[in-house]
Amino acid sequence: MTDANESNTRFIFITGGVMSGIGKGVVTASIGKVLQFRGFNISVVKIDPYLNVDPGTLNPIEHGECFITEDVWDFTPVPESDERCYKISEIDQDFGTYSRFLGIEMHPSHNITSGQIYLSTILRERKGKFLGKTVQLIPHVTSIIKKRLMAISESENLDVLLIECGGTVGDLESSIFLEAFRQIKLEYPHRTALVHVTLVPYSRAVGQQKSKPTQHSVKMLQSVGLQPDIIIGRSEKPLADDIKSKISLYSNIPEAAVISNPDLDVVYELPLLFEEQGLGDFLCELIDLKAKLVSYSEVTNYSEWVKMVELYKNASKTVRIAMPGKYFNISDSYISINDALEHAAAHQGYKTELKMINITEDTNIEEVLRDCDGILLTPGFGERAVEGMIKSAEYAMEKKVPFLGICFGAQLFYIAFCRKYLGLTGANSSEIVTDTPYPVVDLLESQKDVTEKGGSMRLGAHKIIIEKNTKLFNAYNQKEIKERFRHRYHIQERFITEEAKQKGMIVSSRDETGKIINSIELNRDDHWMVGTQFHPEFKSRPYAPSKLYFDFIKACIAKKAGNI
Ligand code: GLN
């Protein structure tokens, strides 16, 4: 490699075999955790081999939620040129998992897509950066991939950079990234390790776990010049000893390098299970890392993590939250929200039971909401399920059910209020009905000239100025906070008339200019109903729940106990 990596960063590559969706993100985060227990400064890169520049334009039904970062990145496909840049803050949902496990903020440039790599390659060619050369996958595309990885390892002074490759080995799309891994392994043999995560299915017919799919995927890896150092087998139950030795024999790795990854009730337990199996020490030996002295911190300390896992295991009572909306074909569409609810509940001794209601024209809203202790109205785009979501907000207002509306959910709460209490029949968001008589939710000023899709919403973290004597202030106990946004439309203040105020509508926070409403709530002592234009779920951590979600769950628990 021409640009030698000056730092001493170790690289751990994580690939997947057999099929996708087996929790590679959780494995990556858990490997990061066992390294943090040893005091190492680590970070994670996720490679997504699809051609989208970022996942912001993907369908959450297919791909899960978009995670929003604190910073918005100006991605310049051709550095030092007049070529335009692209705003990126919407990244793969695995970053939510990494942040929750590791408590670190990762810059959006840590999510590398094929779209970014090919855009860089082709636009560089047009700028004459490869003059005289035939531009090829090897070495030109691989070199751009390697430069992206090296830039991160060098600028962030990392001990270890974990690099997870999305998809499964054998996918045409990911092969160029595997080739880049092969080259880095060749250049830095003592500083690299490859962890392969596979599925080990259980055959009921023969009453055995089966290693064959793993053997095949290891062969596939070997055929592109990559030898796994460690294999992590995902299975319902821990891997049986004979299966471990079979995988070891066929994959050409010691038995100690075959690690079990069984289904768990509390995902945060996985790093502890890895420790029990000696993964941390094995890995450190492999890449020649000597454990550092760990300073005390609730995030990186082993015994603190053990305590936290206990807290989750001991949460025994249940609080049932309804989530009326759409996109419920895969549970990942709102994973940060689900997890934020879980964190808030566990720290109050509860488990959450999420009742995800896929609203159709036939849904009887009253009936489906009746048995719930609280309602969370989800973020979203477009008109499907909207009327049912508005009715759900109305139900919460009328029956005084604790309610939290996130972004779209807050906007629909506002619409419900305007229709029901202000008599504004047909009030709507101009996103849903362009010629609504009462556009109570309308485009942000800054969005009026935006024509492009992808990275063009109001994104990233912004300052929020909170009004005193509000439920929002009670939750945060701070006048100024920073939370993350992803929207084009917003609540219109001109409809908050004297009458609206009398009927209980309050603006509880705004942006720094005072022009954008960031949250609303009902001014009621006997009812907790809050809607935020921002997404506090992205900052919720298992050891430090979001304060707003915490108060929402507190209200739900009180409602369940009949205390309000
Ligand atoms: N569609 C709405 C908007 O663009 C809400 C977005 C969201 O829920 N994140 O403002």
C-alpha cells in the first residue's frame, strides 16, 4: 500500500455467513465491549455494500430505521476540488446498536457505502485524478476503500478499529470490500483479525445442530483469500462441543476460536458470554494487544456492566405501550425507540410489552388501545395510516392516556388537537394534504427551495431551548439541551391562539431563533402528553435512559397503578 498506516491501530474485520439478519451488529458491538473492558480506545466502521449514498433514501420496512448522528458530515467525493459535497447524518441502524453498547459517538463517515465509494471513483476520474490510467476495481476502488479506513484509524488515535461488512460472504456487491480486507491483512498481518459470524441451525428432524452451512461459508471466504481467525456461531442454544470441534476442524482454526452466540433475553449480556468463553484474551493475543489500566467508568467497567445486565434481568413487572402506525413488518423499523422504552422501563423495574398496531382502514382504534398503559406515536412519512394515528392521539387526549409523540407523532398530536379542540375541520399537514384548509403542520422555511432527496432534511443535533414549568423541563431539568432531528415539516405556531392555550396546548421548547417549535404538550396535572419534533431515542443508553422516555414510562406506570 502506498500510504503506509503510521498509527499502530489494529483492525478487526467482521463478516457474515449463511444469511443476513443474525445479529452481526450486536456481535460487533459486543467484541468492542470486551476490548473496552481492557481499556482500549476503539471505534466501529460499518460497510453497506448497496449503491445508495446513504441509507436515508431506503425503505425502513426493508432496511430498518435510519440512525441519526450528532454531526452532519459534508461528504466530498473528490477532496480538494470544486466538486459538490453531500450532507450525511442518516446512517445504518447498526450504529444505534454500537452506540448503545459502547457509549461512543461515531462520525457519519464511519458508515461507508458502495454508493460513496463508486461516486468517489467516477468523479475522481472526471477530475483527472487517474490521468493515463485504466480505472479498475483493483487497485483504484480498493485503494479508495483502504484510504477511507486508514483516515479514520489515523485521525482518531484508535487502538482498535472494528470493521463490519454488511450482507453475507458470497454476495457480489460486497466482494470488493472483502478484497480490500484481504489486502490490508496482507499488509499488516500482525495487526489484523477476521471474525466470521455464521448461523448454526438446529435440525429438529435429527435433533442436532448443523455445522454444514458454516463450513460452506468458510469455504467461500477462503476462496477469496480470507482465512477466518475466529468463528462466532449464532444458534438458539449454545453450540454443542462436538459442533465446536467440527467447525474448528473444517475451518482450520483452534477450538478456542469457535464461540457460541445463543439467543439471549437481554442482548447486553452477550459481551459477558464472550468473556466467559475467553474471546477477549484470545483476540488480544492474536493481534498482540496488552490490556491497559482501565479507569473507572460506568460505560467501560466490567463489573458495572454485569450490574447493568442484572438490572435488565430483574425487571419483572410489565408496562404495555401501544405503537399505532405503519412499517411493522420488521421490528427494526423503530429499534432505537423500542430500546429507549426498554431502557426507561428497566431502570424503574419494568419490562416493556410493545403492542405494535399496523393501522388499516378497518382498525378499531378504541378497541386496540384499550388495554395499553401508554401510547407512543411513531415518526414517519406519507399518508398511510395517518388518520388512524390522529385518532389514536385523540383517544389519548380524551381518555388521558400517557402519550409521547415523536416527530411525525408530535405533528399528528397537534393535528388531532386542532381538529378536536379548535374545531379546525380538515386540519392537516401539508405533507399529507397539500391544499388542506388548515396547514397546521407545514414545510420548514429552510426546506422551501429543496428539490433533492437524500441528506436534504433538517438533520443532526440542534440546540433546544426549554420553557420552565413544563413536562419537558421537569424531565431534563435543564434550560438548554441538544437532541437530534430528521424532518422537513413542522408545527405552525400561528394556530396556537388564546383559545388553544386555554384548552391546554403549550409550546415547551423552541430552536435558538425562537422560530421553530421543537415540542408541544398539554398543560394538565392529571395527564402526561408530550410531542417532540426531535428524537431523544437516539441518545438513550442502557445505563443512562433518555430522561424524556423515563418520564413517559413513569407516567405509564402510574396510570397502570391507577395513580393518575
Ligand atoms: N414526515 C415528517 C417531516 O418530514 C416527520 C418526519 C419524522 O417523523 N422523522 O417533518
